[in-house]
Amino acid sequence: MDSLRLTEALGYTVGDLLMISAEAFDARVVGTTPQRLLIDWPWWEADPDSANSWDGTVGFPRDPDAHGWQNTPWRLEPDPSELQAGDPCFVGIPPTEVRVTSIERFDPPADFGFLPRPDYVLGVVPVDAIEDQEAGYVLYLNSQEPIDIKVLTNPDQPGDAQALP
């Protein structure tokens, strides 16, 4: 798997200010530890041809004040500290302003154990955590995750606002 760092691709540019969001969707807690919850992830499927194993879950901190929440845009309802294995919950992204810090292209698409295999990835950091060197996450642009991404400003055209699919 080769990875290529880009400054722009698919209508996005490093430095763009984006607004991301996702409606809350039904999910289920499938496992817990004292520090984490495992949520059955409804938008990916295990890749039967992968060299990597993925169990169909995504982990989240149980503590709503944990620093790990700076590394995911997704939020859970009800409060993750109250959830137990088997509980239904909602997973979504409240409207969040993020800054694009990197763009990466995988050719062939990356083998992380799930489908669809990512081909373009945006590295982003929430603007309210921009000074935190450990904050940030990636958005898989060809994912089935229902993330709405809008470009608020582009470094080449300050003040320009455009909606992208």
C-alpha cells in the first residue's frame, strides 16, 4: 500500500475550514471495559480479503471528559458512562468546525480490515483544539459513514463558502 501526501484533492485543500456533521443513527453497545465502549459500527463491513482483522466495532471512551474524545468527531447518546453491553444508543456528529491538516491518497486503497477500503483521507483537527498536538482524526472520503462535509473557507479564496457532497 502506497500513500501519497497531497495539498489538495477532490475539492479539499490543506488549510480549509470545514463544517462536519452527521445525523444521529441507531447503534448498539456490544462490549465494555472500565475505560471504553465498543459500538457495532453500522457503516463498514469486515473485509474478507484483508490481511488485517476487524471485528465490526469502534471503541469510544466511557468518560465523557476523556481526552480521547478529541480524536473522534462521533458522539454518543445517552452519556457513554451510563451505557452497558447490549444497550441501544445513538451515534452522530454534532456540527463541528474542523481545519484540514493533511490529505492522503492510498493507491491501492488502504487495507485496514474493513470495507470500503479508504482511498482518500482528510486529516482534520477541531478548531477549538487546534493547539493540541494530539487532537485530530481522519475522515475517509469514500466511506459509507453519513458525514456531511461543507467547505466554509478555502485558504486560496478567503470568505468563500461552498457546499460539497
